Amino acid sequence: MTVQLGLKASTAASQINDRLQYRPEVFEFFLQESDFTVEGLKRLEAAIDQVKAVTGRIVLHQPMRYQGNYTELIAPEEQMPELYRFIQTSTEAMLAIATQKRVQVLLHGSYFRQTPQFIAMYDDFAAAEKAMFGRLDYFAKIGGERIMFENSISPLYFYGDPAIDARIYAKNYRLAFDTSHCFIKAHGNNAVLLAALERLRDHIVHYHIVDSMGLTHDSLQVGKGAIDWAQVLPRLNPRATNIYEINLADPNDAKEQVASHAYLTALEKSSK
């Protein structure tokens, strides 16, 4: 796979303008709660049109939080009606825009930090897992070719376990694969990461390329962590898109994302 220059930004004009100067091949909007007001949605649509002048390969990443809580798909409607409603309405809004603008939507199957609290709202883990797959099935049905699901380091939705990977693969979901999340969940084991990339490859439509030491959620610049990129590159699906999801020293300066691309581009060239 030839990696693409994929950049990530919020809907803030300062971030968008910074990213567009590099002429990215893929652009991912990292959305937040404020993007789903009437004015926020208008701003988002205008931002998409601005980016489409450079690239049509655009992904809308769901907001991670609503009123301080993570947007866990298993949020029960009875116990957390406002969060449940926000997840539903925000996803419907993103899919409406995605259909109109011909872009993609990304949901997290689960997050991590609050996941135990949400699981505790169910009778047991199996019930929570069943609820999650029920929500994924529902969103896969209404989203069709416009939606994808990303892994985390949560016990509910992650990549790297052969049995769980097989179950996810059998669902025929369109997958987003975050390299660092898989690596961290595998406690820094490159063999587990590489095997998951191979097992799920045919259903992966988008990658979050990001390095890690495999211990914590560190979101490192590519080449600064312990992931074996020379082995990762040939295992990527060439039909998928990718962005660099790197912690930035300055959110208005994508230099760490751009440096990550330079690193992988040089690695690709040296391997040929």
C-alpha cells in the first residue's frame, strides 16, 4: 500500500487552513458536541465544501463526548436517555451529510475510560456485548457504504484476539483500524498487531496511522514508538484510506502528522 497524506482537524478555520496548505489526499474531521447545533451543522457543511476543493476523501469522526460522557454505543436508553439520543441524532445527522456530500462517517465501537461504568449498567458483560453488537448492526444497516467502525482498547470492541476478530469479520462491517489501539491492547506485541492487520485486511476501509510504545494511549509521531512499520506497511489494504492521528504540540500546526507521512514515505521507498 502506498500511504496517503491524511490529515485530521476540527472544524476550526485555523486548523482547516493549516491542513489544506499541505494538499492532503485524505481529510478527517474530528467532531465535537458543538458541531451538532443548527449553526454547527451549517459550519460543518461549509467546511466540507472547502476541503472538497482539495480532496473528496473525507471522513467525519463522531464526537467522543457529550456533556462530559463518552459516546459509548452501549449507553442504555433508560439510564442515559440524553446521551443515547445524542448518539442517535448525531449519527443520523452525519449520515445525512455523508450521503449528500459523498463522504464517510466513523463511529467507535467502544471507547475505554468510562467503559466499565457503562458495562456495569447491564446484568453482565455478555449482555453489554450483545447490546454493543446490536447497535453496531443497526448503524451498519442504516449507514451502508457510508459508515465504518473503529477499534479501541476497550474490552468491548478491539482488534487482536483471533476469536473476536473472526466474529467482527463475519459481521461484514466496514472497519477503521487504529494501529496504536491494537498495539496497546496487545501490550506492545507487534506479532499480535500484524496478525490482526492480516486477518481483518479485506474489511478495513480506513486506517488511523499512529505510533505507540504499547503501554498507554500516547499517540506518538510515526517512528517515535515501538511499532514495526516496515512489517505493517505490506499488510495494509491498498484500497483503504488513511490519516495520521498524532498528538500535536500545537493543534493549529500539523507538523507531527506531516513528519509521520515523511517517515513512512521514506520507509516505503527504501523497501522497494
